[in-house]
Amino acid sequence: MINTYENKKMLVAGNWVEREKTIKVFNPENQELIATVPSASKEDVALAIEEGIKGAEIARKLSTNERMTILNNVVKWIEENQDLFLTTLVNESSKTIREAKKEVKRCIETIKISAEEARRIHGKTIPFDQMEGNENRLGYYMKVPVGLIVAITPFNDPLNLVAHKLGPAIASGNAIILKPSSETPLSALLLARAFKESGLPNEMLSVITGSSREIGEVLVTHEAIRMITFTGGYEAGEDIFSKAKVKKISMELGSNSPCIVLKDADFNLAVNSIVSGAFWAAGQNCLGVQRVYIEEDIFDKFKHELVLKTSFMKVGSKLEETSDMGPLINEKEAIRVERLVESAKECGAECLIGGKRNGTYYLPTVLTNVPPDHEIVTQEIFGPVVIIEPIINLEEGIEKANNVSYGLQAGIFTKNIENAFHAVNTLNYGGVMVNDSSDFRIDAMPFGGMKKSGIGREGVPFTIEEMTETRVVCFKI
């Protein structure tokens, strides 16, 4: 791990710059200061936008081959510097070494897919002569870049979520200004270095580190910004939406993901999947399993096995290969989770395992008998806590699963194809995983939610669709 304090620079239109005012970056495991980054001003943002306007014109003129070449060069740079990415990610985030290895691998995959999808941005011919009087017209529609994009990313996947913004933006011929989380800006800056070293024109990318309170409004309200892509909490998303005015907006705003386990399910598969889905990245995962509804015939057995499997989870140092779970991102978040659990217990919930905090660490926790209207049931926990409850049948499970304001992904475990399709057609979620927990995603699939979980879809080809406009061309002969 990095044990020396470092001053990092931010990237403004291809230039690495320092500022007198800085933000401290800590290792969540031990609160060691590992770096500082510049605290950007409104003037920094104005400069990034000014240069980004030029960058959008440069990007628009890049050929498909040029964009693919840049992205393929980025892939090579990451592959050649995987240890640097891995060290950076483990130091600044909650990820264990095994979780970080997977995220670096996924980042490479995301950029690879972006390079491939650059060649698949197609239009389509239009038969204008379908309408009487237009027999002498022919034409087509084409996809064109939106222009200058602002991307805002959270702390929980500080490398691959950034790749999901930068890769598709460059693939589709846009310029982009990224504002990463102040908790985890180092991975984003390192990925920006990969783009810069790979031949990306300077004006096409800025990575602005700073406080959202100071620079956020300038970023989202400026008329030159043609699209905002945001991953974060619902309240922040609502605030951005209210200020953005007329722009394209794509948002992933978290969830409160359920899984349903029927009595005919593959029992061991369901238990193992739910433990992994609930406690990956210390539960700081928008797809993390939060609520589990288990058919009552198998509830007691499932409860026993789930608690047993949870007891085997090793909570420890992020650098140890044997660690299954690391700390939360900071002590404030760990205290927030602790208060939620204690409040639920005061209202009658039973804590079957866990429920204890040590600094930034919070033990994997399983609750039952939680009042259905308690905040820990209705809102996003974003911590290593899962709630289990019995259900009479699938219909009750679907009703309870749908009875929240979020709708990102859900899971169902069953061997009955009719039950599976019924769940697919009635669960109000952007994704329904059959015989998988809600915590499943590949980087090429459409990803996004319903209700408070967001607007639009990510996943590289679908992000490219969001980051382009449709232009109709018609020739009168």
C-alpha cells in the first residue's frame, strides 16, 4: 500500500494543474492521509467548459478509426499498469484486494467494449415515399455526438463507473468533464492519465476535483453543457435535475434491491448468491441485496444457512487475499449504518448476526422481523445489512418487493419457469435476475432503473445511445 503522502494534480483540458486549496484523501481502513487533490474553483470549471467547447468540435471531427485507436491504446496502458491501478484503488476505496482486481478487470472490459461499439454507431434509411406526394424524396437518419458532457461519479466503484462515463463519451465523439467523488478521486485521475497518454486531444477531457457545493451548480447549469450523466443518491439527482434546464440527462440513483426465494429454488445457490450480493464492497453497492423474501416452507432452514454462511465472512485488512469484506468508506457512513440498525432493533427487529461497528468497519448483518415501514426497509441502506422475511407465496413476495420507491434490479430463485416469467413480468425493476441475486451485471447490458432509481440506461452501447442525437437527412430529387 502507498504509505507516503502525495500531492496530486487535476486535469484541466489536458493540463495537469495544482491549486493552493486542496482536498485530503484518506485510506478508509486506517484513516491514513494518502494524498491531496486540488479543490477546484468556479474559475477552474469555467476554463474546463471553455476548452471543452473547443474539445467537442475536435471530437466531432475525429474519425471512427481515430476514436477506436485512442480507446484501444487506453486498454493497453491500463493492462501495462494494472498494479498501479490496483494499488490506487485499494488505497482510496473500501475494496479488498480481490474486489479491486475484479474492478480493474471490468474497467479494461468497459473500455474494450467502448472501442468496439464506436464502429457500431449506425443510422438507417427512411422510405420517405411511404407518404403520398414524396415519391421523389429519399434519405436516412444518423447518430451525432451531443457535444460537451458533464459526468459526476460516486465513491463506491471509483474506477469502473468512471470508465462507463469516459469510454462511451469518447467512442461517440464527445468531449467530457468529469467530477469524481472527493472521497475517491485518485482512480479517476489515473484513468485520465491513461487517456492523455493514449493520444486523446487535450481539450476533450477534464477531470475536476472539488466540492460539489462549490462547483456543482456551475457544472450542471452552464448552457454549453449538453448532457449530464450522474451516478449517486436520489436527493442529489433531484437537485441536479431541478437546476439543469434543457439538457439530456441520464441518472442512476441507487436502489433497495429485493430477492425472492421460492421453496423449489436451488437452495445452496440462493444462499451463496445472497451472501455475496449483500456484502460485496461492504454493501456499498447500488445492486446490493437489501431485502430477501423467502417462502415460509423453507424460511427457518434458509435463515439458519444464511446466518451460518455470513459467519464465515472474514472482515479484515483490504490487502489480505483472504479478506471477504473491508471497511465502509468513512466512519460517518459506518455510524449512519449503525444508527439505522439500532433504530430497527428498538422498533422490534431481531439481529441474527453482526450489528457491531469498529471504526469504519461494520460487521455483515442479518435482520428479521423488521417493521415494514421502517427506514431500513423503505430506503437504501448502502451498507452490509440484509433483511430477511417469510412470505406465503410468490404473489406476496412480488407485492413486498414492489412496495418501495426504487426499482433498479431484483432477483428471484426458482426452478419453475412459469413462476420465473411471472416475476419477470410483474416486478417493477429495470432488471430481473432469475437464479441470480440482484447483484449481477455485465458491462455491455442495459443498466438502469425505474421510479426513484433513475432515468435512462447505462451499459456501453446504451450509454452511447444516450450520448448521441438523431439527425434526419432528406434529399429531394
